[in-house]
Amino acid sequence: MFSERLEKLIQSSLQDGILTDQEKAAIIKRAKAEGEDIDEVEIYIDSLLQKRQKELNNSDVKRKANTSGMDELKHLIDAAMADGIITSKEREVITRKAAALGMDAAEVEVYLDAEEQKIEQQTDAAVRKQKGKQCPYCGGSIPLLTDRCPHCNENITPEASKELQEIFDNLEEALVDFKSGKDIAKSKATVERFMRKAKMYYGNNPKIQKLLEEVEMESAKAEKVAKANARKGAAIQFLANHKELVISAIVILAIFLGIKGCINSTEREKIEKEELYNQQYELDKPIIDDQYERLCKSLDELEIPNKSNFKEMTRKLQMIVWSDVSKSTVVEDSWNGNKYIHNDYEIEKREAFVKLKQAYAEELKTVYKQVYGKDNFYNYTPKEIEYPSDIRR
């Protein structure tokens, strides 16, 4: 309608919904310089001013309404959280109110979960403070400033806790040597010695029981691998000492079958695939061992389930999962045409981890039944806790 420069001057003057005398004088002066009709300019300014004031008024009303609605939603959430638990009905009322205010329902759900978890953590911290420490002999809870376990009646001394830690460390070190193949007989004897000591003095401690189960399993596997390596070494030595015999057998076989070459392209492919299998196995093995040890450590750090911590322990257990190392490496077996995940070692380690996870889930299941009773147990229990045998990873 007017020049671009005049339009910008008018729009900037009306931005705050107020037109001062100075701003109006500047606009009129600019309009006269451009030869515009002054009455027409004043009418245009008045219409824009009224429109801008109406927009600002509507925005202010909406903002006040939203502020009032947010305050009401906050009071509603505080009332629901007063007992530390948000029921499904309370959650439904809150999300419905949030939707009416134009808020994202998913964001409200996340906020409610965070607030509920915060209260549970505070409660759990208070319970842990009251519990004190654990008995190294039976794993029971010992009140603070107590030197005798109320469960097994053993004297609790710094030396006992230190000795228990030494058993852990020595078992771990001996097991590492055993698995690495260093002096297998000596490593096996060391492992068995500390296992006997752990069973004799601390056999009732649940963590010791889990550790011993794991060590026995790992020892058996390490011994099996060592024997396999020994047989492999003997076979290689035999071939090295009887080269002429092996070559003669190959030549005779080639003549009998009418093959001019000793090894054709098919045989070379088989050898290459076998080498690929062995190389990939060696690459994956330390990764698998590291993951297994980390996950088992996470399971060991879980507290003994009780009525005050079972929800948090359930969440933590669900977060401890196995991640397949060799899932993307599938090798075709050229001998029988089958396809398989190359690393059977990972399957064994994963199954061992799953057993430990199932054992803890069984403990949680017992607490859920105590809290909710057998009738309501299935309404409030996660499926992997309700059916621990269905845990896969």
C-alpha cells in the first residue's frame, strides 16, 4: 500500500501495541516526504493499532489460562504422589488433564515415572542405611555397630571380610591363568584349593555360592579347551614328523581319483573357511569373556530382594542383558551345507549368564508373591519375573 520504508516504520512503531506521539510524528513526517495522503495514513495506522492490541490481549488471556492450568496439574500430581505410589487411575486422570492443556502425554508419563522412581530411591537409601552391612559368612544383614551376625552367630571381624576379598581375588587370578593355558596343572590345583576354602568357611553366603558355581563351570571349560589344544598340538607334531608319509598318501589318492593336482580350488576354499573360523573365534573370545564378566558382576552387585527394594531390583535386572557378539558373522559349513553362528563359545557363556539371571529372578518372584499375594501376583509382576524360565538373555 505504501513504500517499503514507510511500511517498516509503521510496523516497528506498532510492535508493542502502543503508538507514542513521537512515533506518530515520525510516521507523518515520512508520509509527507513521500507525498502520501495524511488522512489515509492515519486511518491505516489506527486500524493496525487496534488489530495489534487485540492480538496482545488474546495472547495475555491464553497465557494466564495456561499458567492456571499448569498450577492445577502440579497440585494434582503432588496429591497423587503423597503416598509415594501413583495408581493406574491417578495416572489416567493426570494424563487426561495434561491432554486437555495441550501437553504431550508421553512427556507427562516420563515425568511421572521419574518422580515415582525418585521416591523409591529415597526410600531404598533409607532402608539400606538401616540395614548396615552384610555378613561374609552367610550374606545376612547386620545392624551397624554390631560385631556378631544375628543370623549365623559368627563373629564379624575386619579380618574375615579381608579374607573373603582375598579369596575372590585369588580365585579370579587363578581362573585367568587356568583359562590362558599357563601351567594348567598348577592353576587347576590353585583354583580347587581356594574353592575348598570358600566352601568350608563361607559356603552359606549366596554370593560365594554363585561364584563357586561359575568357577566350577569355567574350570571345566578351561580344562576341555586345554585338552583340545593338546590333541591339536600332538596332531600337528605327527604331521611334521611324517611329512613324506603324508605327501605320499596325497599323491596316491590323487592318482586313484584321477586328480592331477594335489589340492584343487574347492579344497583351498575349505581350508580358507576353516582358517576364517579359527581367526574369528580368537577375535571374539576376549570380547565374550569381558561381557560375561561385566554382566555377572552387575548381577552380583544386585541387592538381596526384599519388600522395599524389589521394584528397583526388577528394573536393574531387566537392564542387565546379553548383547550378541557374533550375530552378524554367519559362516556356511562347506562340509555339510549348513549355516551356523561360528562361535559356540558365546552360546555357552550366554547360557551360563542366563542361569544366574534366572536364579535372581526366582528370588524376586518370591518377594512379589509376598507383597501382592498369590491372587494378585499375576496382575503386578513383569513376565520375565513371573516366568523366570522364559528369560533368554
